[in-house]
Amino acid sequence: MNIIIVGGGKEVHFLTRSFISKGYNVTIINNKKEHCEKLARMHEKASIVYGDGTKPYVLEDAGAAYSNIVIALTPKDPDNLVICQLSEKIFKIRKTFAVVNDPKNIDVFNRLGVGTVISTSDIISSLIEQKISVDEITNLIPIEEGKVAIMEVEINKDHDILGKQLVNSNLPKEAIVGCIIRNGNAVIPRGDTVILNKDKLIILSLPKVQSDVLTAIRGRID
Amino acid sequence: MKKNKDEYIIIVGCGRLGANLASLLSKARKSIVVIDNDRDAFNRLSDEFSGFTIEADATEEAALLEAKIERADVVVATTNDDNTNIMIAQIAKSIYNVDKVVARLFEPSRQKVYEELDIETICPTELSAIAFRNIILEGQGEG
């Protein structure tokens, strides 16, 4: 699979590392020369293209015609829109991802044909709105623009759920523990599985019950 | 509701082009709203300009709603950033169904894609090149 990433922040670095470890071919487009040189040193297996990713010929240089996925991660919303649109219209790339800063642009981008739109500020603000204390969630992945989320919660000895069987926990109906990471191993839980200290619960839930999930785990309300 | 076509015009970007255009259209008795995210930019508007100004970032929907984009007959995007112009033009065309949408694009390579989306584009680079060519080739029996 060939993936093009446009941008240059930390996300690009981590995404590239993770994609390459999965065996994908990654091409990064960046418009700063020094940054390109740095990226090239850090990621030997990735191709780096120096140029403005919102120009068709730069995308062409990056092999857009043979790519399956484009991810637009620049700090400017209009740039991300244009990158995704050019990729789709000129190079027929069906899977396009854009990050937006203004959450209202999620809807705008969707209506203008961008495949998947992610708004980091939206994710963070919705977490705050739900009064979730973020330090207990070690990882949170929104799916389908946040309609459902996977979160990872590490259990400690103060938690109410400790020592309980899953069936006896107060987890809301709209949430399910899909997997438990125990001593580095993945365990698929059943109703009779007992939650132990240092367990990492991988929980799939609707956003509206996220705070209820945490309340059920902690047994207290902030 | 609308009495005349092309009566209500929103101009995004009050640079030299935007300000000049605003003044010309204002003189032609059109209703004009100019949006720019830099208040000082409005100093470029001439004394003949009789429309309204809004200080805001037009890529935020709230700014376009404040300018009453749903009632606009024409939207012109003349900021100094091509992609911003493209985005505003598409919002005007696809989401608010504005009749006539014109965007300035400095970079000719993107022009074709956006003309397919029914957005008129003006490329100063190309216009200048054509004007230069005409001057140079004039009197050589070509042109």
C-alpha cells in the first residue's frame, strides 16, 4: 500500500514510523527544505518530496497516481481541503484524510467531498465537555468522526471495578470491554473475567456514555 | 425577493485587487460587503466605497453568515492565498448555492480542476502573460 502524507509536524513523524513498521510505502511532502532533510535522515525507508503539496505537479512527483491513501496534515484548513480534492479529482485516490482546526469545517469538508475529516480541537473539547479526566485514559481513538470511540483505560488499585467480574460491573449498555491487556498479553474478556490491578481495558463506547464508563470504573464522580 | 441580478456582492480579501474592485463596483451602485481578517486592510478602500466591511476570517462559516452569504448574488475571493480562495469559493457555490462565484488563483496548474466545479477563476499570471505577448507580437502580423 502506498500512502502520501502532506505536512511536517510531530504527527507526520509518528505516523510515518508506524506505517513503515507495518510495511507500507510512505511518501512525505513538505514545503520546508530543512524539514525535508531532517525527515529524510529520520526515515530512511520513506520518500521525501520537497514542495507545496497543494500543487498538482508536486503530488504527481510524489507518485499520487499510484497511491491508495492521502493524509493532509498541514496546519491550514484550506490547504488540507485542496490536497484532498486534487488527490481525488486528478489522481483518483479514493481514501483521503484531512485534519481540520476549526471543528465547523468537518461538515464543510464532508460536503465538499473529503473522505474522512478529523478535528483535534473537537475531540479535545468534547472530552472536556464530558468532564472526563484525561489522565486516566491512556489512548482514545474516535471512529467515524467521533460517532463511536475506542479508549484505553489503565486500572489502578483505587478503582472500584478492581476485583469485580465484568458482568457485575456497572458499565453502561452502550459500552463494551473488547480486550484487556494484562502483563503485555491480550485477553478477550467474558462476563466472568475478573478485573485485576494494572489491567488495561480497551473499551468501545458511544461518546455520550464515556463519562459513565469512567464513573463505573472509578466508582466516584468528579 | 431579489430585484436585480448581481445586486449583492461579497468580496473576500481587501488587498489591492479586492479594494479596487470593491470601489469600482460600489461606484456602479452595487451593494458590497468586504471581508478581511486585517482591519488595516480596509484603509485601501477609496472614498467612493459606500458598502460595509467585516473584520473576520472568511474560512470560518460564522463570518460568511454574518455577511449574509445566503442572500448574495456574487461572491469574489481575492485573498492572497489560492487555497483560501478555493475553499471560500466552494463553500459559496456548493453549500450556499451562490449564483456567480469567482476566485483569483495565482497558480495556473490548479485552474482546470476548479473550473470543472463551476467556479470561475482568474489567474493574474496568465492574464499578464497574454497581455505581454500581445504587446510583443503586435505589428509582427501574428497576434
